[in-house]
Amino acid sequence: MPSLKLVKKYLIDSQFFVSLMGTLFAVFFMFEEGTFLWPTVFLIFITYFSGYIYTKYQNHKLFYKILIINFLCGLIAVMLIFVHHNEIRLMKWLVIVILGLFYNSFFLENFVRKIPLLKIFYVGLVWGLVNAWLFLPEFNIEIFLISFLFITALVLPFDIRDMHDDEVVTFPKLIGGPNTKFVAHILCFLATFLAIHALKTDYKIAFFLTGAATFTLIYFSEPTSRDSYFSFGVELCSGLPFIFLVLIQSF
């Protein structure tokens, strides 16, 4: 259907969707901690968006145009920080951006994506720092662990999808698809368990429902599943805590 192709082209393939879901994941914790600010939301979104298009188009012929977009996004982010935040927020943001550059940059001989088994934990680390450190006055270890475990679990289905194409050693290549699902289920369970014990009531319920949905999507992840199953279904999971929270507080 033409409409679905347009959604895939302009929402999913553009990296807009994953950036939005990552931002909603952060907003969930902003609300829980009482630190919600629109400038911070926009800062997180453009940081995710800039980072994901930088990673996706590393070897593309139009990469120089992506660098221009990255530069403009960086300028906007710095302006937002100077106007609405402080130099401490700038330092935190720069650390996260540098970690993103180490994840996948052509000028590094062995970037993180080429290091066996490290990728999934590295993505969880960066998302965890955004949620537990960037917009909070003090580092929150509980939010970090919830984010780290949950996002690490979400990366594993993508490794299952790519297990026959990846050139580096991943968990599915090392221990097989079923065992990788088991690892992802354990990580998802631990994240949900911590959320239930650490968050406020409505947030506990929202994350519990998210954990159940994520557990199911992980279970049915297969290398033969349609790409939309991962790029839309699994990616949606990081935005589910906020979506469920809105639904809970609306009824």
C-alpha cells in the first residue's frame, strides 16, 4: 500500500521513529522525576536523531550532507543548553555525544559496532546515561539500571534478525537464536522487576505492561520476521512506558 510505503520511508527509514521512541522513553522518566521541560525534550530528540542518521549513513555517498545536518543539530543543541540549562548540562551532553561517535565512526579503526558482543551493552549504556544522568541533577542508579537492562534486551532481537548477515560475533551467532531470546527475556524481566520496586504506582503499572508486551515481541523474533516487525514493533517498545502512562492517567 502506498501509505504504508510512505510511513516506512519518512517515519521509519528516516530514523525519526526510533528517535521519537527514545525521546518518549526519556520523557517517561522526566515525568516520574518531575523534571519535564520542553527544551530538554527537543535536545534529546535532536541528539538521538542526529546520532542515528550519522550511524546509518556512514558509508553512504551523501554522507557529507549528513555531516552538515549533524553540525546544524549540534549548533541547535548547544544553543538550547546555553539558553535553558548550564555548563554542567553541556558537559554531560558532550560526553554522551562522544560516546555516540565511538559507537560507529569511519575514522576509528575498531569502532564499537565491530567489537564482538559489546554493541548491545554500549547502546544500553548510552540510553541509560540519557535517562539517568543528562537531565537529572544527580545520577540515578535505579533509572540507569532499568534503562540499561531494558534497552540491552531490545537490541538483541535486532541481532537475531541480522544473525545471518552480521560479520562480527553477536549473541545469536555465539549461542543461537533461542538462547539469545532467553538472555533478552532475563534482561527484560530484571528491568521490569526494578521498575516495579523503584518507580511510583502509575509508572510501575506502565512499565509492567511494557515488559509484558516486550517479552512477547522478543519471543516471536525470528530472522525470517518482516523488517517492520523490528523497525516498528520492537522499536515501539521503548516508547510504550510513556504511552501506557498516558492511557493509565487518562482513565
